[in-house]
Amino acid sequence: MTQGAVLDRPISPVRPDEVEELTRLFDLPLLELGARASGRMREQSPDGNVSYILDRNINYTNVCITDCSFCAFYRRPGDGEAYVLSNEEIGAKIDEAREIGAVQILMQGGHNPYLRLEYYTDLLRFIKQEHPIHVHGFSASELDIIARVEKKSIPAVLAALMEAGLDSVPGAGAEILVDDVRTEIAKKKIGTDRWLDIHRAAHEGGLLTTATMMFGAGESRADRIEHMIRIRDLQAETGGFTAFIPWTLQPEGTDMAGAEEATATEYLKTVAVSRLVIGNIQNFQVSYVTQGPKVAQVALHFGCNDFGSLMMEENVVSATGIDFIMPKEEIVKLIEEAGYNAVSRYQDYSPVDPDLDWYCGCGVCRARKPA
Amino acid sequence: MASVGLTELSPAESGAEVGLRVQPRDPRLVPIAEKVVAGQRVSREDGIALFETDDLLAVGAMADLMNRRRNGDRVFYVANQHINPTNVCILHKVCVFCSYGVRPVAEDAYTMPLEQVYEEAEQARHSPTREFHIVGGLHPKLPLSYYTDMVRGLKERHPTIHVKALTAVEIAHLARVERSTTLDVLKALVDAGLDTMPGGGAEVFSPAVRASIADRKLVAEDWIQVHREAHQLGIPTNCTLLYGHVETYADRVDHILMLRDLQDETGGFSTFIPLAWHPDNTALGRSLDREGSRTGGVDDLKALAVGRILLDNFEHVKTHWIMVTTRLSQLALDFGVDDLEGTVVLEKVTHTAGADTPLGMDLDDIVRLIRDAGKRPVERDSLYNSLN
């Protein structure tokens, strides 16, 4: 297995005393933690804006060989409910999304070993030619399986995808970036270092990415802090993360059914602590799909400045029975009622320009425009 | 990266007693916070400013301080069972915010014979239930004896379970049906075994709001009078505010201040319970184009917190998770709330208006939510006596 030059750099170890010190942030009273985090947010985003993005989820395949115990979406190869969408189906979904003003698609799927790199590059070229839109797609663990199937390096895979039309990489699959925890909940998924390497390679290749954290999966608060430190340290190196997106595991319908979901208090504390620990990322996103609109709105006072995406056709979390999808008007209303200006954005967090004569205003997409 | 400021430990963390956990960022709140810290009463204008500000955490911190002074880290809960004896309501067209009441000949109209009430109540027998919460529509025919018999029958069958029954609106309706007075109706119910009264039917006292959403429903002064009479008879009552429809912030504050005035006079209110309006399947929801659009979490927390701050003569403020979700209710425990509605069996009124919250909640789950918020769960009876 070729992993490329990115692995030559050692991952700096996390200092236990720093983890211990930062974990004590969780002991602060909820309101005080919120005030500190929203104070930091106002320093970083003094304009009082809270952004959101109009996009559509497209889950091109649900075939997956990774068997994560927290997932209700995937099917094994050969399962009666396994699918791979055709290019035409994907094109039709993009057209529907553009009709409601979507500025990107979020394209993610299972780890399907039957799909070769050519499938992805053909799909991206088809999209850019026939249904042009910003493609935010293929999280680290999907990129990993493409690289392994093709026996190519991550930078080579990323370069091919980017050339074919990939515009940015989502931060999914991070779960908790502590290998002991990953072994428990996602044994077959890529490890911490590999996840970080792939994001480093994306940043170095000119692609912006986001970082997620799925918590409430049996990890400790110190594990969450370690995760945040890993993200913070990579950001210090590359500056390529646009946003941090913490969300809670939804146990229903998964192998972890019956586990207790992280409560709303724990969610807000974690959100606020992450804003304080990861001081070098600009944007923190609420997870209304897992928290519901009420708690998500309150999170705008606990350090979050982005409401995330419209999530048209969200399939993964809703497979656990949670269904909080909202129209744009409702998102705008929630942001404004919380005391902020609602701003529609592109994937790079620049505001949407309604007069733009191109499909997306982010830096990568603008560079694709013929002179 | 800037320091996260761990050297400035909060007094709470170091164990010392605290003042405000968050200082106001909005300058308008500074004098209000000073009053709260000094234990002084806040004014109508202060109340409006507390609703208008976007400094949510400072509002929460003031409410939290008032709550901790009264209740420490205790959070009360009670296991109760709802009984809604009838959905027939002569105001079914008048109260446009409601989807529960129907006309007598409606296909889905029901009125439970007493035997059915007793049968439903049997669920309480081998359960932790401590309280029956009985409210329903204004039935044009049901006499006072239906209710006195019901209370008496329930008390005979379940002598240790507390009966909290009939809103002021239902009491006044029974007085009209019986051509009697509200005081006599109350006396008859007390005689039958009524222990306390719920706080429903208050909606918003403003005559303008009532004209818009509940024309011909019991007016503010009469609602207050029924509660005054109950208090004089030694019956503790609750009170509510239905928010999130057409009312202004000033309407909310004026409503809360009427409750504060009566409390100054009688001391008979146990708890203030803000109720979030649910628009689905209601005439008002359709005419305001609000179906599917609930109150926001920020507004839910403000209604609770501002209520806590204004009602300096109340012991308790309760979050009704049926209406605002259990997740939001847990957060409310840091925003001045000391009472989490207990397990609620068989709630019907809010669920017909689109509530998708669970129909009941295990006591274990309630205890976990309270502990997870760093508070101490206290199981209570209807009079806030600890059962732990």
C-alpha cells in the first residue's frame, strides 16, 4: 500500500498535561463556557453574521465494507438494498438542487471497493460538463479506499479528482481521532494519522476541507480534547480547514442502539470547548440534523457561527430515524431570531454573490472559469 | 492561539458561592443585572428589555442566580398522568390557537364515562405516579357533579395520588352551567378532594391578544379572580403564559406582572409555566402561515428566564418538555428553571397540535438529564415536598 510522501512527516504527539488542562474547561458552568466561546466567536467574526449554505446531499452509493457500529446507512456488497446511482440520476438531482438555489452538492458514499478511480473522474467530468456545480465530496475514508484499490498515493488520487472537477473535501469520517476509540467503534476505518495525512495532502494540493467530530460514542472528554488538539495542530501547519463541525452519535438503527445519546448540555459544552481549544479555525457549525432546530439555534450563543447546510435529501442521519430537515426560510428565521444576520455562503465561506456569472464563487471554482 | 483563560477559574468551579455567571454584554442589561444581584424587583421596562436583547446568556445568568438563591442545585420532578376527560368544547371555534377542542357532534368528539376515567387511572396503580393532571374542553352539558364524582372516585381508588384538576376557565364554565358562582364550584370540588389547580387557560391576558386568538374566553380579571378564590380556599395553583403567536413582548411582560401582583396579594401560586404555542392543525397556524414552524429555542429559554427574573415572589419555574422537547428542557435548567415536568402519561392536547415529543418519559431518563446538567434531582409531590 502506497501512502505517499505525506507520511514522512511525524505526527507530533499530544501532550498529556495539555489534554488534562483543557479537559477542565468542561467543568466550567454551562453559561460561563458559552460566554467565553461566544466572546471568542465575536472576536473572530465581529460582523454578527451567521452563515448557511444551500446544498444537496447526494449519497452516490450505500455499499460499504467498513461495518461501523454507529452507522445505519450502509449495506454490504450484494445486499438487496445496495445501490450505486447512475450519472443521469445524479445529474437530475443536481438540476433539482439548482432550481432551489443550491450552490453545491455534498457527495459522499460508502466505501465501495467495486468503484474505480475512473468512476469518480468520469462522474466529476460529467457533472462539470452537463450539470456544473461546486462538488464538495469524498471524505478521507472514501479517498483512502480509492487509493488502496488503485494502489496510488493520496496526492495522486486527489490530483486526478481535482483535475476532473472535485472542488473541496468534507471532513467526515473523523469520528474521534483517538485510535483506541476508533478501534472500538470503527475498527476497519482509517486510523487517526491516515485521516490527518489525507487532509494535509488535500490542503497541500489546494483543496479546502472541513473537520468533523462525532461524539457521545463512549469516548471520554479527554478523547474529545485530543481530537481537537489534532485538528488545531494540523490547521497550524496548513490553514486548510474552513470549519469544525461537532455532532452527536445517533444510536437508533445502528449496532449501538440502546446507547445513551449525548445530552444537549453535553453538546453545547463540547461545541463551546471546541471553539476555545481550536482557536485557529474561523467557523464552527451547528448540527441541527442531530440536535433539532431549538438546540441548534441556542448553539449560536455557544460559539457557532454557521448553521450548516440545507441538507436537501439527507440520507445518513435520517437512517437512524432522526428527521429535522428544514426549509431555507426556517433556517433564516432561526438565525435572525437568535440576533444575527443570516448570510448565504459558498463552501469557502465567502458570501453568495447573486450577480455572479459562474456556478460558484469559491476560489477553486472561479479558477475553473474559462478566461 | 490565545489563552483559554483557565487561570481565571470561576467562583463556581473553585467552590465559592457565586454571583452572576455571565456579565451583561448589552449595556441596557447592566442596571437590570445590578438590581437582580441586589435582590431588587425589576420593572416592566426591564422585562421588555430582557426580551428584546440578543444577550441571551446574560438573561440566563440573571435567572440562574435567582433560581440558585431559591433552589440551590435542586431540580424537581413529579411523575404524573394526564387525564383529558372530554375534547368537546364550546370555544372550539373561538380559540383559534387550539386543535384539541371540537364541537359536540364532531366525528372525533369524545367524553369519557367515569368508568373509563377510572379505568385509565388504573395505570397509576403500580407506577410511580403521584399526581393526576385533569383538564379538558368546556362541555356544554357536563354538570359539576360529573367532576366532583370523578375527583371523589379517584380519591377513593387512589387515596395517595394527588388530584390537580380543572383550569380557571373550566371552573368559570361550570359556574355558568350550574348558574352558581366560581367560589361555590371551587368549594364543591375541594369538598370532593381537589388538591391543587393547574394554570392553563391564561393564554395571554392582553385584551387585544385575547380578541385575536381567544375571543369570549374568560377575561384576564376573571381568570385572576378564580385563582384568587382558590388561594383563599387554601388551594395552591399554577399559572401559565402561552407565547409564540401574535403577542408582543410588552404583552408577555404585562401578563407576567399580573401574576406577580396576585402572588403579592395571596402567595398561592406554586409554579410559573410558560407554554410554547404549537401551530400545527390550528386555525391560527393556518392564517399566520406558521404550520410546521415552532418557537425557537432562544425564545423558549427567554420566556422561562424572563419569567424567573420578573417573578421574584415565585418559588418555582417549570419547563414543559412536552412542548419544547426534552433537549431544550435540559438546557433550561441553566436558565433559571428548577422544575422539569415529570413523566407524563397520555398527554393529548399538545400532541393534536403537532407535538412530536414522546408521549411519556421514564423517570430514569429525567434523572439522567438533571444529573447530566450538574444538578440534583428531587422527586416531589404536588406540593413540592421532597420524596427522596
